[in-house]
Amino acid sequence: MIDLRALREDPERLRASQRARGEDASFADRLLELDADRRSALSRFESLRAEQKSVGKSVSKASPEEREGLLTRAKALAAEVKEAEAEAGRLADELDTVLSRVPNLVHPDAPGGGVDDFRVMETVGEPRVFDFTPRDHLELGEMLGAIDMERGAKVSGARFYFLTGVGAQLELALLTMAMNQAVQAGFTPMVPPVLVKPETMEGTGFLGEHSDEVYHLPADDLYLVGTSEVPLAGYHAGEILPADALPNRYIGWSPCFRREAGSYGKDTRGIIRVHQFNKVEMFVYTHPDQADEEHLRLLAWEREMLDKLDLPYRVVDIAGGDLGTSAARKYDCEAWVPTQETYRELTSTSNCTDFQARRLNVRFREDGRTRFAATLNGTLATTRWIVALLENHQREDGSVVVPEALRPYLGRDVLEPVRAPRKQKG
């Protein structure tokens, strides 16, 4: 949730944030009005209750002539207090409901606009010029005996797959390399649960407008996570962290599940947009004053991974209208995919400021008082990276050169085809 006190002091921040997201800026005025009504109702309740207590004390001291009038007033006050308490409670619940739907305030330096209005911060490396027609990752994966989409669909349906043989080894090598890099940087490794309670999923902001992307198990009232950000955000829920221990940095390895609702017809070939994948995710609790600097550190660690794998990529600053509910600012690293002749997202790092911490009640103690922490997250490797690795490092015969930094984890320098390419239909 956003800070109501800050909203009262500077409502223009929320208005500007709503405009950056392409949402109704007058929503801030509705919130302020509802907040004023709630505070007025609470004040009336407290005033009536104080009068009720005063009248109650007066009854025992009153003369017989005064007592009857005081008892009548006490009875009337009891009804008024009950009514005022109910009204204050109703308005508080309404305010909480509205507040829970307010997205995080967009960082003032983030670009405005929608999905196509990102700002390119830097482009690293040049897209490779092939002297042959490059194959896409699925054809390469089939030739290498690494990807089996047909049996994935047979077993589980569309957008499921098997990573087989060297494909499974490649993913394990990639994710292990990411884990090791993070551990060397001081992160605590975690293998979190991937089923979470509704309050954890709600607290991280994933049950709002994109709730149709989340798998729900009604019989257990549990949710499958789409990222280990969710359980890691809930890890310290309801706790007060020591300020001198911040930042708390965790690196989580988990399977991830996404329904991809509304994306049918998009990226249906291969493993770019699938329902299940594995991911290594950085998650940080830090002091709010250090969040912007920590965000740049997470981006630097993501770029370090991409550089090790010799992938051409660009860094983009995501526009306000394309931010998720919890993010105030987000940087993506997009790798070049040769057969699509475009850049595709491989990593994403978000600064969620104190938005998630407020919802999950994660605080730290500083100078004798408690404050809400800031939370940040960032991708360090996922299954999708295999797409860029195969396509950018392929050779004409269908073999793939393994980047030098990955070789110790994979145990080979080159991935060799185990079957001929499929004949094209027609």
C-alpha cells in the first residue's frame, strides 16, 4: 500500500504516478475524500464514546431528579456510539479495499507511456552477422536432443516441454552459474516453497489486475508462484529486522508457473513463453534511502551474467504504463534473438520501494522507531536464456559453441547435433 500520510502532504505525487501509468489521476482525490470521511467518522465515534463515559460516571453522582435524564441520555448515546463505530469501521474497510488496489508510485525518473515507450539506456555488443541462414532455438534444440515440445504437449498440453539430455544439463549449468555468482556477491542461497497462501500472494501485489495469470488451487486455497520473489517477499512478513543487518540479500532457485492468460497466439513456438520454467531470482530487503543504489547494483549483477555468456543485449528503462503493480521502476535487459531480428527480455529488476513491505508488514528499527523496509528483485537466469544462447552461438552444422564462462559448469566446449534437421513441409 501507499503511505496515506505522504498522500495527504503531497497528493500530486499520486496524480503524477497515475498519469505515468495511463490511469485516472482523479483517483487521488477520491482517496483523499474517503480518508477524510473515515477520519471524521472516527473522530465522531471517539467524541461520542468520551461523552458516553462521562455521562456514565455522572449517573452515580446525580440526584434522583437528574438521574432519569442522564439514564435516558446514556441509552441514546449507547445507540449513537454503536452506530458511529459501525460507520467508522465501514469507512475504514472501504478505504483499505481502495488502497489495496492502488499501484506503487512510479519513480519520477521513469519514462511515461505504455509498453512501447521504454527508454534504451545502453546497447552492449553487436548482433552477429551470419554467413549462413541461422536456425531458431527450437530447431537447434531438436537437433541437439535438448528440447522436446511434442511430448511436452502430449503429457501436459500446449506451452509445456521437456528439456532432454544436454538441454537439461544446459539449464542446470546456467542456473548453477547464476547461483554461484550471487553467493560470491554475498547473497544467501534459498530454495523456497512454490505454493503460497493468499495473503503472501496478495502482499506482493500479484492478485490485482493480473490475477488471471496466477494458478490457484481452490481445494487448498494456495497459489503457485510465478517467481520466487513471492515466497522471498513473504519470508520476513510481520518481522522487525535489525537496521545494521540491512541489506538482506537472498538468491532463490525455483520452478515458476504462469497461466499466460491473454497471450494466446504470441510466441507459441519454442520455449520463449511457456507455463512452467526455472529461474534464479535475486531478492533484497534494504533501507528505503538505499533502494535506488541497490537497484543499480542488481542491474549490474544481471549484466555481469549476460557479459559472461557473450550475448549482445540492450538495457531498457520500462515506462510507467508497463510497470507491474508493485514496481516503482524497472530495468530490463533484452538479448538479441537472431531469427526474430529483435531484442527479447531475459532479465528484469524492479525497485518496489516500501510498497510490498507495507502490505506484508516488514519493518526495521532505526533510532528507536520502526520504518518499512524497501524490497527489490532481479532475474539472474531463467530457462528462456537457452533461446539466446543457442541462437547466438550456433554454427552452420547445427552445433553450438558453449561460452567459455559456462564450460566449467557444463563440462563441454561445444554442443553437437545428435539428429539431422527436420525436413521443411511443402
